[in-house]
Amino acid sequence: MSKCLICKTEIAPFMSFGKMPIANGFLPPEQFKDEPFFKLDAAFCDNCKMAQLTELVDRDKMFHENYAFYSSTSAGMAEHFKEFAKLVKSSYLPKKKPFVVEIGSNDGILLRHFASAAINYLGIEPSANVAKAAGDNGINTVCEFFEEKSAARIAAEHGKADAFLGANVMCHIPYIHSVLNGIDALLKPEGVVIFEDPYLGDILEKTSYDQIYDEHAFYFAARSVSYLFERHGFELADVMPQDVHGGSMRYVLARKGTRKVSDAVPALLKKEEALGIGRPDTYERFRTNVEASRTELVKLLKEMQQAKKSVAGYAATSKSTTVLNYCGIGPDLVEYISDTTPIKQGKYSPGMHIPIRPYDDFKEKYPDYALLFGWNHAREIMEKERDFRRAGGKWIVYVPRVQVL
Ligand code: SAH
Ligand code: TMP
Ligand code: ZN
């Protein structure tokens, strides 16, 4: 039995995905023989209602100087973060000399909007290559992991923050109590925490099991986030659904009693109750749906193979590592994966070792079918790839269900 990362209650996995490689561990052939694997098991805590992983990968194995994910590879996300910054500036910062801190600031996709508005800010990003990309763009970034220890030092060096921001990072941090202690040390008494992550409600509803991988230690919902922060003297003050990353939730938190709680909070808690987010049988159903999705996807790809149709993957997302390894999809079924990120190109997908090729390869010779691993960017990608459709190409998607479009 494992213990819940939040409340220490004993928990048992509702689902095991089997052995998995590092989701962002794209690698050259000479590293195949030393490739690390771990057990990917997801559990739900009946006490505090947090969905989480039970086996964790050491953070230094995931976030380092060769981190493969650069935030600015999606134009849609750049637009999303521009709006995020606009909201923070207009509604959450004091007039006088505000100071904004962001963790997991990556290549500076959000912070650049504070820099250009001459607002005092600091990024905290442990993956050296993406932190350097931010630095090269003139974005103030310290390269380290945020936690209680670093928070005290940052507060002493830079002063206390009015706003503490995070996007797709809080759910990456299993030592979350240390982060919350850090926030407590770094945030001014009236300060606000605003963060967003893929939303558990969407994952369950859409069977988007590919959100489950090593980096995602938690699958948040209003219920569990509220419980976690309350333990540290904070209160969930607002929630705002976002349509990015297949359905995300933005959470606004402040010290208890310092901010009016929006009606959206009790409304979402009620909705989560109806959705069964707090009930074990919901996770059993999810597992059944995941297994059915795997069966259908593999069946479809085998049919393509028999019909001698070419299939290429589109976007070597971290999510794709779960799908490929869980379904056992290798280069025999998906010839290559096209991706625009230079650090991934020429390497192979973790575990199943499908070649990652530059986007030009896709453009120059369209496959018969493109398996959309970047389904969270579907609108942006399908718009960009109108010619692929015109040339007779078809999309294969698997969220919310397996289908050919
Ligand atoms: N915010 C960006 C990047 C998300 S990827 C976006 O939404 O696109 C997650 C990022 O969090 C990675 O760049 C990783 O290096 C960083 N990270 C992981 N653990 C962290 C920690 N303890 N403190 C700060 N950043 C962390
Ligand atoms: P994400 O789903 O974790 O945001 O990862 C996005 C990946 O998809 C990243 O490796 C870049 C790639 N990508 C493309 O190859 N083409 C595109 O048009 C987009 C939007 C992303
Ligand atoms: Zn718990």
C-alpha cells in the first residue's frame, strides 16, 4: 500500500499502466539499453479526494538541462498566456509596485507580458535549457526547484510577492506541502495564488488517460485543491475553466478571509459531486473506458497496417508516451512522429522507439493517416493542416473516443 501524498491515508491504485519510460525522455539509439522504466499506477484517496500517482520518478530525471518541452512551440498557448497575464494585471495586482513570481516559467511564455509592461517579476525554472531560453529572451529567471527552502531565500533576496503564478506545474510537484509552505513564506499577507492544470473532471469525462504520466503527480479538482490549501491556511476564492490542454481549471487562492469567495466555487464543488469525482466507482468506470479505448485504437491501427496505409504520429507530446507504451504501439504501426521541437527531432520516442522527424518530413510527403497525439492543440493544428485534408489525408484521434476524422 502507498500513502496519499496529501493526507497520508493508505491508498491503492485503481489502475496500473504497467512499466513506463520517462514521458519526455526522447532518446538516441545509443541510450536504448540504459533507458529507465518505472511503474505507472494511478490512485484516488477516498479521504482527501486527491487523484495521484503512487510511484514517483526522481525530479532530476525529469527536469534537467535537456528538458524536451518548450512552452512556446504552440501559437495557441502563446495567445492563452497573453490573456492570462492580462487578467492578472487587470484584476489581481495592487496599483503600487507589484511583484509577480511564476514557477515552472519555462521559456518565459507568460512572464514576457509582465516584462513588457515593466512590472517587477521573477521566474523560477529548474530545467536549465528552457530557463536559458527565457534568459536569452531577457526574462529574469532563476534556475532552481521551488520548494520551502528556495522560497525563503527568494523572499529574502527579492522581497515578498503580490501574486504567485503557475501553469501546468503545481500538478508536477509531489512535495506539494513544501511548495505550500514556500508560498506561505513568499507571499504577502494579501497576496494571491493563481494556477492552472489539466482538470480531473475533463480527464474522467473524456477518458483522456494520456494525461497520466510521470510528470503529473496529481490530477486536481476544486475539491482536492481546496482541501490541500485549507491545510495551509488558504481558501479557494475562484475557479475558471480553461479550454487548453484538453480542459484545464484555473484556481485562485488567498489566505482565509482576505478575499471574497466567488459563487463559481460552490457551484463547481456541486458539479464535481454530481460527476462522482469523490467516489471510487467513478475511477473503476474510468479504467474500463481506458481499456476499451486501447482495444479500439490498436484494432484501428492494425486495420490500417493490413490495408497497407501509412500512419504517422502528429506531435510528439509527453502524453503520447503513455498511449504508445500502454497500447504497445511501435514503429510497425506508426512509422514516425512529426514534431516541431528541434531537441526532439532525430531522437526516438521513449519506450517504443518510434523515430521523431522534423515537421518538414510530414509536409513534404503526407501519410495516409495522421494520429493526432497533440489533440489538445487540435484547433490550431487542423487549421494549419487544411492541405493535408485536401490531399486526402485523414486524422485519427482517440479523445474523447477513437475515431477517424
Ligand atoms: N508553465 C509552462 C511550462 C509547463 S511544463 C507551460 O504551461 O507551458 C512544467 C515546468 O515546470 C517545467 O519547465 C519544469 O522544469 C518546471 N518545474 C518542475 N518542478 C518545478 C519546481 N519544483 N519549481 C519550479 N518549476 C518546476
Ligand atoms: P503539449 O501537448 O505537451 O503542449 O506538447 C506539444 C508538442 O507538440 C510539442 O512537442 C510541439 C508539438 N507540436 C507540433 O509538432 N506541431 C504543432 O503544430 C503544435 C501546436 C505542437
Ligand atoms: Zn489523501
